[in-house]
Amino acid sequence: MLTTQAKEDFKSFIERIISYAVVTVNGVATKKAIHRKERLSDGRVAVYIEITPQLGTTATITKVQLYNTANKLWAEKSESISLSSVQEGALYRFVFDFVEKEV
């Protein structure tokens, strides 16, 4: 079984390896900086991306991808998040958790 230290090492790895995001809004993919990374109170690792489409327009977020420090796709999620008359945008969050199972 993994030790507490091993789990901590995996969480630190996630925080270090994720470099940036690519967000597809209205069919256009745009590179985005990571807004922040944090440890949640339950130990999971969260990665946040600010998505701010052009003000006053209707926008649909269809895909959010995370890339590592070697510019390789690391995680992705297809979405269908509609924003109407965008005033501010959206704060998108990926959450990573570790579950150990014996097989």
C-alpha cells in the first residue's frame, strides 16, 4: 500500500507537471495560463483556469485541456457550457484525487 509520503509525492508531481491549458470556446482553441493550483481540505489537488470570452457575446465552452511542461496533452474534458451575454466569464476547475485499490 502507498504511504502518506508517496501520496504527497504524487500530489506535488501534479502541481509541478501541469503547465498551461487550452480552452475551446465557440470553436476556437486558445492557450490559457493556469489561474491557480491548490490543495483542497480533503487532500485533492485542484487546478483552476479563467475563461473569459469576449464581453457581451454568447459563448459555448466545448473543451478544456491541460498540458504538461513538455507541451504534451495531460488531461482533457469535453464540455457544453453556455454563457449568454458574457459579462465576466467562468472559472473552470479540474480536481485530481488518488484512490488506492487492491486487485
